Amino acid sequence: MSWLTFFITSHGTSHGVSVSEILAVRELDVDCGTKDDGRWQKMPQKSTEAYPYAFTVSYVERAWQHRWRCSDVTFHCLEGALCQQWVQTIREQLTALTSRPKHLLVYINPYGGKQQGERIYEQKVAPLFTLASISTHVIVTEHANHARDHLRTEAELKKYDGVVCVGGDGMFSEMVHGLVSRTQRDNGVDQNSPEEKLVPCTLRIGIIPAGSTDCICYATVGINDPVTSALHIIVGDAQPMDVCSVHHNNTFLRYSVSLLGYGFYGDMLADSERKRWMGPARYDFSGFKTFLTHHYYEGTVSFLPATDILGTPRDKTRCRAGYVLLQRTMEYKGGWRVIRGKFLAINAASMSCACPRSPKGLSPAAHLADGTTDLILVRKCSRFNFLRHLLRHTSKYDQFDMTFVEVHRVRRFRFTPRYCQSDSELDLRENGKRLFSQICRDHPACSCSPAYSSWNCDGEILPHAAIEVGCVTTPYNLLCKYTVHSESIQTPSLFPHFFTL
Ligand SMILES: Nc1ncnc2c1ncn2[C@@H]1O[C@H](COP(=O)(O)OP(=O)(O)OP(=O)(O)O)[C@@H](O)[C@H]1O
Ligand SMILES: CCCCCCCCCCCCC/C=C/[C@@H](O)[C@H](CO)NC(C)=O
Ligand SMILES: [Ca+2]
């Protein structure tokens, strides 16, 4: 049974509800109260006389702009036995939905975004998990990397069907690092080898948005709304994602699932980290300041184009959760390409990176689970042109249709800054300032642009400028998370949005 179409409600209307979107069912007492959760509600006198038995179904209602809400509908009937039969049948149907989580491990970052994580969870999310009979173990983090380290070493993962973070992209990144690292260690995979294939994680990660950018949530669900995300988690939606591994000199640095940005986004992040007290507004302040400094960086970008996939970064299609994996049409054909130049920004977007500040994202047509990342190169240009490029992220105009911008869909890429003295260790934090002043003295055409920017890796600063990145190929690198895009659902079926690898 995939749909229940019921008889008369208290308003005399009929109602259709997909079983896969039912959250809970509870029987009502003849005296107008629910039997199991003690929440009492008034029913119209006429209904109780004509139909003395009733039960209430809580279900997902699609509201506006990808928003989901929990709604209740009460059904009335004449016979108690019939009423109980309905309740029992619906409960059996819900139990049979094996993709739904029953036990979740939840990490809350109390300092993400506007520092509302705990309140958001307690007021908006926990009541829904309780309604759906999901048991939770909640940990409020006490320091950065608390969730990552707990997941990597201590957490008894066998007890849970999924892990959930309440926070922003940085918290999601912590979960990815904890889970992916643990999975590789348990399977003997050497993370330091850039060529090694990652073993996929079996546990799914859900995000309740409570950060500053919430790009991973927004780009997959279509909105950063805690209730919507909680409902996607409850109904067991899943979406595979690409994971890029970032290395320096055969040493693993980090994973990235959204943006790897050098130049503009790296400088903006480095500046904004010192202004965390400003909350999400720090990105606007530092973004504007970074725009005014107009620094460019010289270096060499080498990349392996993804020639074996359908689609390009200039497509008009948009990919959110619900996307079916693209099939490979052939094996790697092209070789590496090399581009040298002066860049204002080098961005690698493994997903669209849509967020409230940029609703279509840095690469609007990027796919969620195709094993590629969109490499965007913004060459040195005038401030005016760079502003035009940035502003196009917020309008319907194509930000790639500019002579100084190029975009490539790639499987791997490398970046080497021009003034990289050798391949040996170059710790930007320690050496960056010294090199900057030396290069300023030595460089005849010095325009006082520093030699190095930083890489912004999903909102974290990387300690090296020279990096090698591999966007791990499907299906071995897929990470699941509980999200789906509501408009992708055309025909009702028992598992309308569950994707298997
Ligand atoms: N208890 C804590 N105290 C301090 N920092 C923490 C704590 N828990 C997590 N963190 C760190 O806080 C950083 C920011 O968290 P988060 O991503 O949730 O919010 P944000 O940066 O405001 O949002 P976004 O990443 O969406 O821009 C992360 O790098 C995370 O490691
Ligand atoms: C001239 C003014 C320019 C203002 C620029 C505003 C900033 C736009 C933000 C778009 C960022 C989208 C990419 C998301 C990256 C996330 O991984 C990261 C961590 O949350 N967020 C940022 C801001 O780096
Ligand atoms: Ca991708």
C-alpha cells in the first residue's frame, strides 16, 4: 500500500496521504482526547455524535519554496474495531519502512551561526523526532572538533541508524571527517595516498541548519529550514554526495564536499575568522573588504577534465537531492590540461554551493553525485568586472559568460603557486608573511599582492597553498545524507525518494 485515501474528516472532506510521508498515527479517545500522548483536542460536537471513534495521522505537507511542514488530519468512523484496525495497519506499514531511522546520534554546535543551535533543536526538531518515535542521544559539543574526534574514536556507531549535526557547513565537515576517516581506518585504506579509493560510509549524515552559510543544506534541500530538514530525516530520505580529498605532497589534508576556494573566498574566510563575533554578517563585511583589496595570485592549475560524463557546467539544469546518478559513457579519454596565470579566484564547487546569499550558487549546474567538481578560474580583471561577476551570482545572468572566467568539469586538479620555492613543506601560517615581504622586495613588477592566498575548504582554512585534489568517483565515494528535493517527486510509490547506490 503506498497511498491511503481516507473517508470523512471532521470537515466532511476526503484526504489522501502517502504512507511514506506519514510521520505518526495516534488513536483518539471517544471523549475527544488522544490515547497515547496526552495532547487533548476539541472535536466538533456533530462529528463526535455521528462518528464516535477517530484517529489522527501526522504527515508531511509540502508548503512553499521547498519548505515542509508537519500537518495533522483526523479521521472519524462509526466502529471502534474499524478504527483500531486502521491504526494498527498504518503502524505496520510504518514499521515496514526500513529506510527510516529509529536511533540517531545528534551533535549540536552551540556556537555556530547565530548561536541558536540548542534552541533550534529543542524547540523545532526534538518534538518531531519524539512524534516519529525516534530515540536520540544528544551531545552538545564543548570545543571545535569534539564531534569529529568522538565519531572517529569513541562513538558506538552500531547503535545508530544515522548521525545528525545541528550547525553549519563546518559541523557537517566535522561529521564527514569523523565518519569517513573511521571507515577508511577500519578498512585499511591509507588516506595519505591520493590515488586510493575511499570505502563508502554505511551511516548517513543529516544536517539541521543552524550555521552562517548552510550551503550544504541549502544546495541539497533547496532551503535552510530546520523543520524541513528534520522531516526529511524522519522519512528516511537519502542523497549521495561527492567527496573531494585534498592532499599536499602525498599527505592528506582534508575532505571537501562543497567549496574549495583560493584567492577571493580564501582571503574572505581568513579575514572573517577573526570576526566570528559578528555572526553570519562577518562574511558580508569580509567579502566587501576582500573585494576592495582586489588581490590576484599567480600560479599553475593542472586538471583532468571529466570527459566521460553527460552534462557541462554551462547546462541550464539544476541538481538537488533526488538526482539520479549520471551513467559513465566511456572511460577517461583526455589527458591533463595546464593553465598558468594570475587569478583573482580559483573555485572548485563539488555541488552548486547555493545558499541564501547566492540562491543559484557558485556553479548552478554542478551535480551532487557524479564524481566531479566544477573548477572555476577567474583571471585578473578590473574591479568593476569582478564586481559584475560577483553580482551575477545573485541574479539570473550567467556568471561564466565573461571573457576572464572559465569553468571546467574535472575529476582531479592540482594548484602550484608561482612562488612555491620547492615541493617541500610550506606552512603558510609560519612562512606566509616572511615570503610576502621578500617577494615584494624581489619582484620587479610588484603590485603588492601577496604571493599566497589560503584555501577555503568548506569554510576551514588549509595550511598549504600547493594542493592536489581528487573528486572521488562514484560509487565508491558516496556519502549519504538525509535530504531530498520535494519537486523531484512525480508519482507516488512506497519509497519515492530513496536512492540506493
Ligand atoms: N563547542 C564548540 N566551540 C567552539 N567551536 C565549535 C564548537 N563546536 C563546533 N565548533 C566549530 O565551530 C565552527 C563553525 O561551526 P558551524 O559550521 O556550525 O557554523 P558557522 O561557521 O557559523 O556556519 P557555516 O559553516 O555554515 O558558515 C566549526 O569549524 C566547528 O568545528
Ligand atoms: C562585493 C561583495 C561580495 C560579497 C560576497 C558575499 C559572500 C557570498 C557567499 C557565497 C559562498 C558560497 C560558497 C559556500 C562556502 C561554504 O563552504 C563556506 C562555509 O560555510 N562559506 C563561506 C562563506 O566561505
Ligand atoms: Ca559533483
